[in-house]
Amino acid sequence: MRGATRAKWAACAAVVALAATACGGGGSSSGGSGADGIVSSSWGDPQNPLEPANTNEVQGGKVLDMIFRGLKRYDPKTGAATNMLAEKIDTKDNQNFTITVKDGWTFSNGEKVTAKSFVDAWNYGALLKNHQKNAYFFGYIDGYDKVHPESGSATATTLSGLRAVNDRTFTVRLSQKFSLWPDTLGYPAFAPLPGAFFTDHAAWISKPIGNGPYQVDKYTKGSSMNLRKWDGYPGTDKAANGGIDLKVYTDNNTAYTDLTAGNLDLVDDVPASQLKNVKADLGDRYINTPAGIIQTLAFPFYDKKWDTPGGVKVRQGLSMAINRAQITDQIFQKTRTPASDWTSPVLGEKGGFKEGLCGAPCEYDAARAKKLIQEGGGIPGGQLRIAYNADTGSHKEWVDAICNSVNRAMGDNRACIGAPIGTFADFRSQVSQQKLTGAWRAGWQMDYPLIQNFLQPLYYTDASSNDGKWSNKKFDDLIDRANAETDRARAITTFQDAEKVLADQMPVIPLWYQNGSAGYSDRISDVTLNQFSVPVYEQIKVK
């Protein structure tokens, strides 16, 4: 999926960036109790207008998850993709799909949700001239290369593989078989849009209209967004509160202070500086739970020094030299979990997660690490340089910790060094343009809870997010077989077989799975985070 790494790291950067500057969101305007009570929550100003196909970062995604419902919805507890507006999705060959939309759904302005609501929204999202950042999600649909070519102008305005049959039915033809494609349809980019989006786009942008349990009451960019329960919402997941007041904070320490002072109900990004105090401050009102995010170290296979027969041993040795448990305990205060594969525990066994699949190369063994690195010909150039962006996050701390671990294993305090790059934009530019000659911090925040999303976009030959340009025919063949598999269980097993190739070749080093963290006031209850580390706002109750 073209551009997915940029999308996901933009999302992660948006969260981290909240700690970069200092100012706060002011006092609480929440009030009331019970079903009409309003919950106040910390927020970051969205990067882009809240169009479903143009929102690729966490803060905007939080709002979309409240005001939209799509064909599928990911269960907040299990992550399973269950039908929401889809009555059924039929296919005989995993390439041609017929989708039937449930009757009785409307947008909050009264417009009926029809098959055309989806077809028009997807065509808009895919079309090059609309500059939608999530356009690549429509890349599996036939005709995408015509409406969104890699270069030049579009030669079509609609996807040839997309057709509305009647008010409740539309068909989709993919450019390749993809058995799990229906389960991707819970991603916000696939949300339907009302006619008002197209007839008065400026008005819609200033006050978005959706079909979810909340509707936008007021939006002041840079300050706040007030959402209120939509009484006419036809879904079963109705809001258990009267609304959510999202308040912009550019410093999550200020948000945390407001929470502990009783001026805020919910903080969904506990700052690292408060992790040592949070349990004493909040007790059981502190949440620390796994999220669908993995951190890795990537390598430049476009550089011949790294793409050698002995390179596998070097990469496996470097992986074994990293004391993941010590780093996640001491630096991250157990808000990270050492990784033992290339996906995420939130997938669960049914979703494809298999603990320990990486095996010995992901286990700390300093003596074995040094031996493997030496057997593989040593670190290319004699030194491992780990690039990272220096402008946001605590990347320096953990990169330095990794290097200290590698240096101890090698008995050389210059075997590994951090290589900071000034800004996130410059860092990502160098990564995506294959300008780096050493390792770099990488990773993935899932778009949807499927094992395929952790594998194909990142490691398939010439995949859009395969920044290191690793290529392996066996891996590619297994991915193709898994996509074409008609049985879900067999598809997942085949994806896991592909993941075993990663264990054999170590194209990137898995480091740790990232947790979601949150804290809340004693005024509210039933606070949980979903697999994307986003609060399940509609379930929150006000006392």
C-alpha cells in the first residue's frame, strides 16, 4: 500500500509531538451526570481536514471513529472485524465481491446511507486531484492506476472495479485475489459520505457530518471540538454518555496535571515523565494495555554492504545483542513489551499472532551475538549507525540504550552509535528516498487488525513501505498464496509461513510492541482502549 509507512509514522509522530511544546487546554467544561454527562478528554489538533480518506494520524482518527460507521467495525475488545453497515459481503473467487448495505441507516443530517454513499466516497478518496492521503487504501480496486497513476495525470475519474447496482448493493473487483480484503473495510478511509460532502464541501469541512453515535456540535481549530450524542443513531453501540469535549493540548504533561487537579476527565497519552508516578496518582484508573504498534530496526538492502550472504548472521547477531527486557523496563517503564515476532499480540491467535515465532534471534545472548556477527563478516563499515529523528519523542534514549547493549556484547564502545537527523520530515525523506547507509528506527502502527497488514506493505518486493528494498521470492510467493486462500484459517497459517521467512532472514529486527496508556478521573467509569490505543468513547459512563 503506497505511502503506508508515511501514514503510520505520521500518526505516531502526532502523538509524540504533543510533548514537544508547552501550553495547555484550559479548564474543564464538562458537566452533568449519567447518560447526559459530558466527558472532557485531551486531544491534539488534527493534521488535516477530517475527511475519512484524508485522515492518517491518531488525533483525527479519534474523531472519525466517533462520527462514522463503515461496512465493518473492529470489536473494541477482540479486534475482530464484524459487520456494521454491511448486511453481507459475498464472493466466489476472492477477487469479485458483492456488498449489500443494511437498510435503515442515515447520516445525522437525515440523508439515507446507500450503496452510492460508499461508491462516491471511495471514488473521491482514490482520485489523484483530490489529494487524499489515504488514497492508496483503494489501490487493490481495479482501475486505481488510471485514477491515481504514479506519474502524470489521471486518465479516469472513477474506479472501473467499483459499481453501484441499486440503493443497497454495489460490486467491487480487485486487481488481485485478496481473501481477507473484506476485513480491511473497518478502516476509516472506507467510510460512506453524505451528498452534503460534495454539494457544500466547505461547510462539511467546518462541521463534518457522519453516521456514527456522535455528531459534531462545535469545532474551534487549535482549541477544541465538542461532540454530542446523536439520539437518532440506529446502531447498537449507542453512546453511554451525553458527549465528548475534546481539548487541544500541545503538552501532555499539562494535560496530566489538569487530570490530577480535577480539571480533565481523560488523558489517553500518559507522558513518559509521569510513568513512575502514575500508579500512585491514579491507582486502578491507570490503563496500560497492548496496542497494534511494533518498533523495529531496518536495514538498507539497496546498499551491497548490507546485502551479503553473511548478512543474515550479522543481523541475527545484532538482534541477539539487544537486551529488550532491560530497555522496556528501565526506559519505558513496561509500557513496551519485548517483541518475539513481526506483528502484534493484539491480533490474537485467530488473527495471526504467534508468540515466539522469531525464536532465538530475538532472545538476548551477548556471547552468541558476538560470535554470529563475527561469523557473518562483522558489522558493515565496522560500525552500526542507527538513524532517528531528533525533533520528537524519546528516540535518543532508547537508541543509545540499544547501542550500549550492542557495544557491551561486542566489547567495543564504538561498535554502535546513534545518528540523529534533525526533523521527522528530513528523516522520513532520507528513509523513503533510500539515502541512508546504515540502520534506522522503523516500525508500524496497524491500519486494520490483520496479519497481512504487518507483512505485505513492509516486506513484499517493491511494496510501497518496503523502504529497505528487501526482496525474497519465497516470502512473496507465500504472501500471494495467503491472499488467494479461500479458507481464513489456512490463509493465516500461510501468512505465518511467510513470517517464518522473516525469522530466517531478519530483514528488520523486531524490538518491542508498544502499549497504549491512559488515565482518567473518578468522575467517569468503563474506560478502555481499543487495539489502536484509542479510547472507546461511546462506552464511557459518567457517574
